[in-house]
Amino acid sequence: MNYIYKKGGVKVLTTKRHEIILTLLKKQKTASIHELSEHTGASISTIRRDLEKLEQEEKLKRVHGGASHINNNRYEPELEEKQGLNEPAKAQIGKAAAELIEEGDSLFIDAGTTTQHILSHLENKNVVVVTNAYHFVTPLLEIGVEVHLTGGRAKSKTGALIGVQAEDTLQSFRFDKSFIGMNGIHSKHGYTTPDPEEARIKRLTMKLSKQAFVLVDDSKFQQVSFSKVGDIEDAEIITNREEDSILREFQNTTTVKVVKI
């Protein structure tokens, strides 16, 4: 049967309910599960199943407690806009990443609001860090970490250094581990980010590392940005995404470490 629930005593098709969900998201960009339940008259468990199916069809993205409209794939939020979003998840992901670091490691830490949470866990560790995030330098120096900053053009939107100079600097290093932020992670389209120049930096550091880790909170899954960085098997994943059918697709391709919030 394609009938799931009654609204006002009238049976409503699943396809109609999906239409209501997508229309609401298009209008207001985000909506909570409870809000979607109220608009459709469906149960919370039914809405959760709806959102999982619609995300698999690439029609929306699930976020903690609800869903959001899929943006233009070239859209890139400002650094200030990303600060504070999903902070508990990002903090735990950063901590989990730091736990993988060993004494004497040479590291690359990518510019990003999730990778930034690694920094505070490096105090008293004998490591060397290379970064393209100019705003990471002071916090690292303050805790006594040796830090190398790439050259390149400063990008205010993400706090990253990009371009040919940055790539040339990176070519002179080899890393034990790299920790890379990402705007989109998709089971078919791989790792993506809006800016082609920033994608080149991320791709290069993956190739220069013995182990590459992509750090993403659950809002980044099944999202596709403009520029491809690499395939899923090119890096291991650290995330707070809870076990579901989409996560299992990634676990079939690479190692996924899931942190609890």
C-alpha cells in the first residue's frame, strides 16, 4: 500500500507527503522532524523514514533533529557562519582525530571549523604541523607546537591559503597523517568542496599522507559540492553520523570511525 496515514480523516499518499515535506523545505530552507510531523500529520517514525528515503534520492539533506533544503553546489558559507554550527559534534570529532595522533607524527591540518578542534589536544605532544589555515598558527605556537604555514593566496571566506604557492610548499613535505575538512561526502560522488583551488589542496595532501582522514559532521553526508576532491576510498572518515543505511554504504568502501555525542 502507498497509503501511510490519515490527515483530517482522509488517506494521503506517500508521494503527496513527500511533496509537502519538500515544498516546506524549499520555502523555509530547514525544518525539524516535529514540524514536518505537524505539517503532514504523520508520526515521527514515519517522517524519519521519509527523510532517509528522500536523502537517498538526493532531494534533501538530513541534519540533527530534522532536514534542510539542498543548496546550490557552488555555495560556500562564510567562516563566521560556520562557527557555532554543530559545535558539540565537531568538538567530539576533533577529539577523536587527535586520539589517533602519535608521538613524533608529522601532520597536515586543513583549514576548517571541525579540524580546528584538533588543535587544543596537541599540547605537550611531540608533533610537527603543516597547515594552510593562517588562523591556526597562533593557537599552535601558544601551546608549543612546531608549525609550518603554506604560502598562497589568503581566502577570507574559509581562512585558507590556496593557489600555486600553497601547492608548491606542500610538495616539499610528506605527512604521517592528514586531517581534512569537507563540504560534501557522497557515496557515489565522493568528497567535494565548492572551490576548485581549495579542492586541489585537499586532494594533494591526501596523496602526500600515509593516512588521510576526512572529518565531517552528519550534516555533510549525501551532499555534493562543485569540485571533487577524491573518491571515498581515498581517506578514512571520522563522523558523528549514527548507524543507518547511508552510513553502511560508506563503511563498505572505507574505514569509518563514529563518535558519540
